Amino acid sequence: MEKRKNLRTARCCAVVAGLVLCLAGAASGADAPSYPTKPVRVVIGALPGSNTDFFFRVISTAMGNALGQQLIADYRAGGGGLVGAAATAKAAPDGYMISLVGSGFVMHPALMKNMPYDALKDFTAIGLVVESPQALVIHPSLPVKNVKDLVALAKARPGQLNYGSSGPGTNTHLAGVLFNLLGKVNIIHVPYKSTPPMLVDVMAGQIEMAYPSIPGALEHAKSGRLRILAQTGKTRSASAADVPTMQESGMPGFYITSGFGFMGPAGLPRPIVGRLNAAMAQAVRLPASQKLFIENGVDAIGNTPEEHDAFNRSEIARWLKVAKEGGIKPE
């Protein structure tokens, strides 16, 4: 009889101990003190050699060192980043599959009817790596010296000037839409399949203007094949400190920067978000990273998840408004 009591007592203790261990394990998973225990896949919604890929390469090694695990690029090009973001939205919220997204992430909701995800509900913001402003460039023969002159010329020649973009719905397209809205002009959009042929035609005088990234604009401006009128950031980029912003040039409210930041699936635990953000911010602030960013015309950010989330919400709302006022119907 005594043996049976002892056996029952032992079993009860074993059950209690098991429950304690389970609860401890659950808490450990929630707090992720050991995360990561294996390499982290970073979805790049573009091809190798793209801007997104370059920014990833600048910080991936240092970020992996801070995490204690390697970051592996997972290229899923298509739809201007849409394919990669959709894959990330469906991933398990365990921190082992995240994505580095570009400007398309905040612009797609204004341009597409049937999105494969909800940009605000299906993701967790981790932090912005960089912001990349653009430049307003013109063919040197255009008889204007600044943005105000360009607006005046466009009003004098309605529908006769053209601007190129790297494709419908891109930041280079929406820059022209915003210029038309704020300047109350009608400059015609000419879409291209990518940036290089667009710039070739601006330099050849086939079209009058475009909004490429600052590094490409600076390279061709130095050779005299393009003229830069302004840059599109809220403040002057360190890589083009002598170029005025659009707002400084007499167009209040005009700013466009392509934000490149890490996003995880919805429900990503806060401790995991914190670890990823801290590693990213540390990598972004390294002198070597800062040097490469400046040389390539982008501004290092490395902000908090909350700031990144606020950026996404503000930009999505802004582009929805611009698209509506610009007469762009989602397709």
C-alpha cells in the first residue's frame, strides 16, 4: 500500500515537472533567448546586382556576425518586389525567413487591385536600412536652369514635354505624377523596361527628363550628358550636398525616397524583432557601411521597428492619395 502511494506521488511529481519544463520551453520560444540557432534567409525581391541586393551585401556579413548566424540571400524576383514580399507574408513567424523590401512595398497598394497580401496587416516592420533619393535630370539642351523654369516651360508647352520611367508604377513613374500634380502641368509619361535605356534616351534628347537614382545621375552629369536640377529627398543627400532639393527649388511637398528595410511576417515575436533590429542598426552604423552608402547616393537610416512601421503607413497613405489625384487606376 505504501509502495502504491509512493508510486502515485512519484508520477504526480513527474507530471508537474513535465508541465514546468513545457511551460519553460514555451517561454523560451516566446522570448527567443537563443535565436537564431541556424542561418536566416533574407528574401530579395529582385535580381542579383540590383539596388536591394547591393544594400543587403553591404551589411549582411556584419549583421550575421552580430546575430551569430549567416544571412543567406533568397532571390525571388518578380512584380517589382511583389513575389518576394508575398512569400515572406506566408512564412512562419519564427525569424528564419525575412525580406529586404524597396519602394515597391509602399507603392503597390496604390497601383494594384488584387494584392496577394495586406501590406499593413501581414508583416512586421524590423527597421529601415537606407533611404535612396532620386534626381530630376534633363537633357542639357533644354532651356531651363532650375525647377521653376521647368514648370514655366511645361506650362508654355502643355503635353509637349516627356519624362521617362523604368516602368509603370515605379518610383520613377510616380515622381513624374507628383511633379505634374504639384506643378499643375502635363508632362507625358514614357515608360521603359528598365533605367539604362531610359537614361540613354534622355542623353540622346529623345525625351526631356527623368528621375533616376542619384549615383547614375551624378555619373552622367559629370560627363556633361545630363544636367541635374534637383534631388527628391526631404533634405540634401550627403552624396550630392551641392544639389538643392525639390522643396528648396520651389515645389513644397515634393519628396520621394525609396526606403529599403527588413520586413518579417505578421506575428514575429518582439524579442526576435529586437535582435534583428539591433544587428541591422549595428551593421548600418559601421564606418565601412557608411562610406559605401554615401558613395552610392543613399542615406543610412538604421531606425527602430516603430519608426519603420510609421514610415510604411505614412508612405502607403501618401501614394494612395497621389495615385488617386493623379488619375492612376489600380490594375
